[in-house]
Amino acid sequence: MGITSAIVLFAVIWFMTFLIVLPLGLQTQAEAGEVVPGTHGSAPANINIKGKAKTTTIWAFGIWAIVAGTILSGVITVRDLDWFDRMSTPEVSLTDETNG
């Protein structure tokens, strides 16, 4: 895996984790009892984006380390995920080895 692939993998995992962490601990304006005029009662009353971004980064790094380690170790390859046998198995030709 190249550096670009590692960065893209981390970004995907980070955003997926962020979407999971975002609603955790959310208190709506209706629950707080202070609905701002012109907004819905389900609008967030206090959202701590900075804290949620830190939590997301910590969790995403751990998940990324596990996924990247699995990819780099070769325990799971792309061919292991080919459930419909669309990839051909790599063939080694003896003529290619003897010709140099």
C-alpha cells in the first residue's frame, strides 16, 4: 500500500467514524428546554465538534492501524474477497522463467 492509499484509507475511515460519533451524547433544544425561535426542537442545543473530532481521530487511527496492518500483512488479499470468481488466478509460465 502506497502513501496515497494509506491517506485515502484513513480519510474514509475517519469520515465513517465521524458519522457514528456525531450523534453520540447529543442533546436537542427540546430536551434542554430552550428552543430558539425559528429552529426545530430537534436541533442540537450543544454540539462539541472539537471534542467529537478528537474522539473520531483516536478511534479512526486505531481502526486504520488494524485495517492497514491486515492489508500489509497479506492475511486478506483482494482475491480472498472475490466471491464470484471473476478474477483469474495468476499463472506462472515456465517459458517466461527460462527466457530470462
